[in-house]
Amino acid sequence: MTADTKAIDDGGPAYPTMTRFMRMDPLGNTEQVMEIPHHGMSLRDWFAGQALDACIAHHTLECRTRSTMPDYHDGAHREAVAMLAYSMADAMIAVRNKP
């Protein structure tokens, strides 16, 4: 990371889990051998996914207001919607982090 870029606060893991590997001896006793953490998606990704439907509706409504229909196969349209969803997610994390 360079001095002019800022790390994005992803809010940490949304649904962290832990996989535990167990071993059983011949008598049927079990012992834990290891644990492997799985962080899953970030909270930022989860928030963006939750905001996505509203962002698609908002962007579609904007296009209809201008009397144009969005081309859903157009990369610029998809990118604009994704950027809006992540912008909303970043705002939710910022508000969440306020005291």
C-alpha cells in the first residue's frame, strides 16, 4: 500500500466460523487435533449485498426519469450500481463505528 492510499475498513468478518478436527482413539475417546478459522465474507461485502437491491432500483429509476432504460448488459451500468452499493456499505460501517 502506498502513502496516498487508505485501507478500506471492511468491518471484519460477517459470519466467522471455526472448523474443528477431532481424532478418536480405539476406545472411542475423542480429542481435538486442530482448529481452522474461516472468516467468510467481510461485513462490508454483506452490507453491500443488502444494499444492492435498493441500489439497482435507484439507478433504474434515475434512468427512467431521464427517459432512458438502463442497459443491464452494459459494464458501466453494472459498475455504477456496484459502486453505489459499496458506497452505502462504507457509510453503514462509518456510522456503526461512531461512539
